[in-house]
Amino acid sequence: MAQAKSGDTVRVHYTGTFDDGTVFDTSMEREPLQFTVGAGMVIAGFDNAVTGMEPGQKKTVNIPAEQAYGPRSEELVAEIGRDRLPADLEIEIGQQLQVGLADGDQAVVMIVDVSETTVTLDANHPMAGMDLNFELELIEIV
């Protein structure tokens, strides 16, 4: 039977959990995830886990943070003056904002703290620094 390899388009059902068992995402109530193995469409650890699987095969893997969303970086957390944000913006902890960078690119940041005069923004991915667990089932190689 064929095994998934780099360049193959595959369809996978998955359930992702944190170490405490909390489910953060699953494809079980929708269509399987379709992606090309090795194309960088999913986190590296997910790509690696699917490589070598055969259609119908199931497995559970632990993906360390380094192969998921990377380590958490305090350099990506910044405190700015509230006056640097639009005056009509309702500021709430947990809110995501799109901000312009000096090089012209855009970044998504999350508001993690608010005071009378400052707002603390975090540009880390929400799952940065976390090991992730996945139950995988390779449905098919397309």
C-alpha cells in the first residue's frame, strides 16, 4: 500500500489537544484537512507525522513546540501608549489587532494587558511555546 511522502496531496482527519487533554481543534465534524506533504502548509511536526502513513492508518503523536509554533519570545511583547491606538477603538484584553510593521508588512497582535496609559501587545502565536498532541487518521492520498 502507498505511503504518504513529500509532494503528495493528502486528506487527514485529526484532533489536536493540549497536554491537559483540552481539545483546541478537530476536523471530525467537517471535511478532512487536505494539504500537500512537505509544502509548509501545516506545522512541521504535523507534516513529519503524516509522512510514511498509509491510507486508513491512525496514530497519536506529540509535537514539541519547536516543531509546532516555535518557542514563546518575550521580544514579541511590547507596551505602547494608548495614544498610539485610534481613539475610537474599544480596547479589550484578548482582542486581536492587525498592525503595520516598519518594513511594510502586517502582523497580528493580541492585547494582553491594559492600563490607564498603556496597552501591552503580544505578537507571539497563541500556541507558541506549547507542545501539541494530535490523533491522526490518513483518509487518502489524493
